[in-house]
Amino acid sequence: MRLSTQVIDCAFGAPAASVGVLLRRLAEADWHEVAHGSTGADGRLSGWHGRPLRSGTYQLEFDLDGYYSALGTIPLYPRVIVEFRVSDPTVDLHLPLLVTPNSFYVYRGN
């Protein structure tokens, strides 16, 4: 299974580059880091290092404080944590995140 994400800054109508992203998996009531990275110039992150994802519950944590501080803005949400379930590890998953300094929206993409 391939997991990818893309961050779009709707306030600027542009991809959000250099957003730090942490991937965690829930195991035995604790969250364990699986991988981390940051978005590229196109706002995308798909080159996760590590093992393929298997069935289970995961989190993507997006560092909006780091991204917006570089733009001289303090966001309402310092980070966004998206919790999701992998039921079928043979199906690719794309989770885009749309952000502004005061809002966010995530959905399952193609």
C-alpha cells in the first residue's frame, strides 16, 4: 500500500512546501512513529521511508506552526492530527489537507 498526502494553503491558493509530517501507528494502546518527512515544492509527500503499511489505525501529524512561522503568521491550529484506518493494505491511500491560518479540511483523494 502506498500512502501519500498533499498540503494546499487555500489562503494563498498554492501548495504548502516544507510542512513537516509525522506518521504514527497505534499498537497496544500507544502511538509509534512509522516515518516522517516534509512536503516538497508541490505540497506533496509520498516518499515514506520504512515498511509498507499494514491494517491498523494511523495518524498523520502536520506541523502548521513550523510552516506558518516561516510566513510570519501564527496559526490557530499549531498542528493537525488526522487519524485514519487502513482496512485493506492493498489499496493506495491519498489524504490531501487544505489549510489556512484559521482552518483545515482533509478528505480521501485519488
